[in-house]
Amino acid sequence: MLPLLADGLSLLADGSSTFFFPPEESTFAANVDGLFDFIYWLSAAFFVAIVAVMIYFVLRYHQRAGHVEQPSASHHDILEITWSVIPSILVGFIFFFGFTNYLNMREPPENAYEITVAAKQWSWEFFYPNGASSDELHIPAGRPVKFTLQSADVLHSFYIPAFRIKMDCVPQRYTYSWVVANRATNEDTSDGDAKTNDDHSPYDLFCAEYCGQDHSVMITKVYVHEQGEFDVWVENAANYLEGKSPAEGGQLVFKKKGCTQCHSIDGDNSAKFAGPALNGQWGTERNVIPRGASSPETVVMDDNYVRESVREPNAKVVVGRKPVMPAFTPALLKDDEITALIAYLKSLK
């Protein structure tokens, strides 16, 4: 019986149906979709059968005038065994295949390429073994990739629908997930933007756990490369400030570290941004509330203020803003990146 159910799941999965889900782009996707389809159509079949029998009984056996009540049986052994055993067998099969798939998705191979995923309100950052980092996920195709997940603040959830993987990022502990991507995405990394391609565009990566004010914008892209292209990309990413002016490098830092999620550079100070606008602010005074103080004080936006705001963002909180910015430790943001960021902020008009 188990081989028959396995064959059925394979047949359902081979269709690569996209009625409920995006196309299957990982080795896990077919098993996940196959089991989902099996449960869905099994439930639909039982629903139709049960409702049909109910309607038949209502029409066939409704009480008529002059009807004399007849004694009814207290139980029926065959019926009771049938409606107990068959559902139990089906539930057992569903549990077996579901638990087997779960174990496969939880146990990465020993030779998997490891990427650290850092979630914070409200952006993602990905760290690679050679020291490179990015705000968009890049992985090789056809190779096991292990994700070590962590959160800098609250509970987040790492979710890539095309891969059928989802795992919580929990503060003060590590969680894990892994995947083998089926094929490379179409992209143009020369300007950092993906080509528009209906057949195989980069995949979406979401936070699937409500995490505060800007939860809805905690989205990024997943790029899958052939192994050779990935090796080139990850080497270049480790040296992304080389050959650029300080302001140009700072602009890249501003984007890579997710600053655009909370700060506008076009003067927009509306509530949709958690932090104040940064353009035209260099050298100006701003009112802040120091940590532990009840009254505001005035500070000048200069090199030291920016550095302190990056390393200890809640030491001085701008009046009218909430203390929600995560701290960027040296492991997350190097000193040369802060220097480049300062140069970029100075250039904003």
C-alpha cells in the first residue's frame, strides 16, 4: 500500500501544478506539493461524498404524514469499523509521508554550503563563508545550501515560497533550514537589478511572521547562479567597496544593510518610515532624548553622532521616533563601511 501511495504522490507532483503555489524550484517542492494535493483532493472527495449522502437521506427518509416510528439499531459493527479503520489508515499514511518529508528538510548534508541569515526589523542580511555579505540572497544551483538563521530583535520567519521552505528566526538562538535549488535564475548583476523574465525571474523571500510596523516591506530577492558564476559573485561581493569613491561605497552600504527600509533620502518624514529622513541633514541640529533621560537635548549630526547611532542606536533617539533601530555591531558593519556611509550621508542634499 505504501508504494501505491508514493506513486500517487509522485504523479501528482510531476504535474508541477501552480494553481495553489508558484512553480517548483527546489528538490523539496515536488514532495510538498504532492502531499498537499493528496490531502486536498482526498478532503474534497470525502466532502462531496458525505454531503451527497446527507442530501439523499434528507430527501429519501424525511418524515411523511401517517409515518409510524420504527425501532432503529443501536450500532452496526461493520459500519463502525469501516468509518474508523479507513480514516485511521489514511491519516497514518499522511503522517508517515509528512514526517518523512519534514525530517529530510531538517537534516542538511555534511557538505552543504553554509550561509548565515540575519533577520532584523525590517530587513535581511546574508553572510557568506568568505566574509561577503548582501541584502539579497545569492546561492548556487544544484548544490545543498544550509541556512543558519538568527534574529537581532524579535521573532521573524524565513520564507521562500518557490523553494517551499519556511523557518522561524528566533532571538538569542540559532535555527536551521536547507535547500537544493533546481536551476539558475535569469539576472543581470552588472547594475544590481534582475532582468524582467516571466519564465525564470529571481524568487521572492518574505518574513512570514508579523514583526512590527514595517513587517510588510521585509521582502528581498533570491538569485540562483550556476556554480562558476556564483564563485565569481561571492568573491566580488567580499570586496564590494574596492574601486569606488567613499560616497559611492556608502550608497552601496546604505542599500546592502537595509537602511532604505526605515530612512528616506527624499525628505519623506511620514509615518511609513520608522526613522527620520537623512537627506540635507548633515551638520544640522536635531532634538534627541538620551537613554534614561526624560527631557530632550540638541545634538549636531556629525561623524561621531552617526557612528554612535549605528553602534548604539538607542543611546539618543530622535524626538517623535520609537527606539526600534537594531544595533550594528562590528560583525554586522565594519569600520570602513561606517566611514563610507558617513561620506554618503554628507553627499545627500
